[in-house]
Amino acid sequence: MDRPPNKLQRSLMRLDEAPGFMRGWVQSIILRRAVPFTGTVGVRFAGLSTERAEVRLATAPRLHNQSGDVHTSAIHLLAESATGLVIGMNVRDDCTPVLKRASLQVLQRAKGGLKAVAVLTPEQAAWMQANEQGEMSVSVTVTDDTGAEPVQCEFVWAWVPASRPKKN
């Protein structure tokens, strides 16, 4: 990566200052500050880089709907968290990311825990750095414990300047 790290990356780089046994806990705190709602369902942050974010959700009765299936809202939150984190790792410090559009199509019942992996290409990351505002579709795959993909998702993220000019 030739560009300087953004705010989220700088926060995560500070993990090296924490004792090894505390790094996972400190990383969760940093990422939950970036995406506070993830704590409500117990999203775990399994891997994060500028090009890839992996988040997991263990199966739990509190996440199930009246049919005993994983609630679609929990699946949506998992996929949105993965895409938002990979965008967050690439957005310029003078910009704010905003989810512009999301779609989720349920293909089959999810069995067990879930994993969402969102990916940005180096070209997408470079384009984000070169533009103070824009939007892009972020690729995300959600799989369950059987390896099946119970949903198809599309998340379109936008980013805009963090500070807006004052109106006259």
C-alpha cells in the first residue's frame, strides 16, 4: 500500500502496542466503535485488511425468528458489517462512508453459524482514494456452516466529504 493509512487503519496499527493476549479484545473494541450496532448480535471480526473483511456470527437462539431460522436482519447486519469495514479501511479521512443501497435475497435456510467476506479490488481502493465522493458496489459472500450461500447480497456504499460547506 503506497498511500498513508486512514484513521481506522491507524487505530488498528496501535494493536501492536497491546500485549498479545489482549489484541483480539482491543481489536473488537476498536471495530465496535467504528460499527457500534455489531455488538447487538455478537458479530466477531475474523480478518481485516484493506482488500478483505471477514466477519462471523455464531448461531444462537436469540438470532432465530419464529420459524427457528437465523433472522434475515441478523444476516443483513453481518453482510453490511463486512462491506462497511472494507470500505472503512479505504475511505479517506476527509470523507464519510454511507450505505446507499442494500439488497438481500434469501435463497435457502441458513444452517448454523454464518461467515461474510467482503472484498475490494486494488483498483476500487485506488479509486476511493482519488475521489472525494463517489459510490461503488462491494462484493460480499455469506456462507453458513455447511458452506452453502443462503443469501445473495448487494451493498452499494457512497462516500461524501466529511464537512459540508456552510450555506449562506
